[in-house]
Amino acid sequence: MYPGAKLLEDMAGQFPEVQESYVCHVENYDEVLPHLFLWDLIRAIVESALVDDDWLVVWGPVLDFLEARAAQGDTEDINVIDHSFLLSLPCPDSPGYSIINHLGPSMAQRFSQIRPSG
């Protein structure tokens, strides 16, 4: 099992929107590949944010879940959140960059440390 797989399994267990993608991902790859899964998740969040004014109704709780896990300080969770989620968020001139305004305090601080230029 790759580092971060438990984080994604827990997230899928709490959110139906994530569960469907998680099941499909595991069927396609026979295991959880955290970096690839989170890349797909970011794409879904960005697409939703760009076309749906109510995107936070669905995706806000997922961001809150990641925030809570980042704040708990588990090294494995933090590494996956940092390297597979925060580093993959859109760049400043890219559509969807405003998602960073919805990161919780722990993830926002980590984002500013690992991507000081945005």
C-alpha cells in the first residue's frame, strides 16, 4: 500500500462524490495511487468551481477533511497532502486558482511554504 492510501480510503468512506471516483480508480489501477488520484480529484474540484456557484456545498467538506488531516500532524498524511494535493493546485494565472482562498489555515500555511510564489 502506498503512503497516503489510508487517507484516501478514509476520505472516500465519508464523501459519496469521492467514493465513486475512488472505486473507479481502484478498478482501473488495481490499487490506490495517491498522487494520481488526488490529481483527478483536483481536476474535479476545479471543474466544479468554474461552472457551479455552489461548488463549495459539495467540495467544501472534502477540503475541510483534508484540512483536519493536515492539522493533525500525521507525517504520512501531510506528505501526501503537500506533494500530491497542494503542489498540484492551479497556478496563479490558471483557471481555478481561487480555490486556494478556500484552504483552511493549516493547508494555507503549508501552501505558502511549499509554493511561495503561489
